[in-house]
Amino acid sequence: MSTDPNILQNIANGKPVRIFLPLRDRQERLRAHCICQDIVPPKFSLIFKSGMLPVDEIDAQQACLISIDMGGPTLSLEAKIQEIVNQQTLKMILQKSISHEQMRDFFRIDAVTRVISSSFHTQFANQNNEPWSIQGETVDLSGSGILAIFPSPPPTEKQVQLEISIPSAVPETVKVVAHQVRVQQQNDGRYEVAYHFDDITPEDRDKIIGCCLILQRKLLRLRVQILEK
């Protein structure tokens, strides 16, 4: 993670970005598209379409996550809301930036949910192999990969298809193409498998990161409750 505000100089004025906005008394975060303008590091403004911002519901005490497609690795920023100017404009101040590589560790959240690993067949490969599928559950979840437990070792192939049930308020399933990073047998005979995503849509990555933010918020609340006892 970096706290260098000059990273904002790499963002063009008028650049479209995505933001995860914290809401009062709600675990869900609002995912919205907006425009980054008036960049004077470490400050900048975000401009939204008319009627998109639920001004009365925004929790300005919490940090926002902003995701920016830089034409290569995605740049993610954590920023605080300085001022809600009107129904369309937020004034922001940068707290830190998170590189694509750091996203995996920074938003790696313990999460148990269903995952199905199955063979991934393309038009030009694997057509002679028998299709297979195995169901397991995740140990943790992130925007670029998962750690999961399976009753038996999934076949080692160059790429597999994962179907991941997102544990959100409205359950959803995302499909990604991934490859195995490591496999380790556990004492109970099950197999722990780490996967890294190779092909995932920005929308599905947003869904996973949004879910991670919700789970992170729950863990922080639990930690506060424990410390207060």
C-alpha cells in the first residue's frame, strides 16, 4: 500500500471510475460509476449522474474504495469523503492506494461459501478429456483468487472453471476461469486448493470485492464488540 498522493497525477481529469460507497446502518455498499475531476493531490472530486447519490444514506465516517481501470493493472484507492457538495458531487481526500497485486492480500477475507470447480473446455483444447466437476467450499475469498477445501483433489489442468456463490444479501453466482496455485492434503483427508483468477469480468470482480468489504465490516464490528467487553 502507498500513501503517496502524487499517484493521483496519473489519473486523467474526467476519468471514469467505480466506487464502493459505505451506507449508514447497512452492511451493503453502493457500487456506482462516476467521473474523477478537479485533481489536486491529495484531493479530488467525484461527479455522479443526477439522482444516483443517496445523499442522506451515505456514511461519510467510513472510507470508500475507488477502482480505476488504467489500461493495465487496476488501480484501487482508499479515500475519505470531505464534503457532500450536492446531489451529484463528492469532495474526496486520498488516504492510500492499493495496487492490483496487493488487492489479493489486502482484501483476503475469511468466507465460507459454495464453490464448484469443473473442467474448462475450449474450442481448440481438452476436447478429448472427460468433463469433470467437484463441489467444495471456500476458506477465504478475494478479488483475484480463492482458497477452497474439496473432498478429493481436483484434476490438475492448466485452467478450470469456478462457480462461486457470493455470500451477499442477494445471493449470486459468478463464473471465472482460474488456475491452481497449490494443492495440499489436510489431516482429515480433504484437500486445500488455492486458485488464482485468470479471466473474470470487472462486474464479477466488483461483486466479490463488494462482498469482501461487507465481510470486513462485520469482522471489524465483532472486534470492537469483543474489545469493549
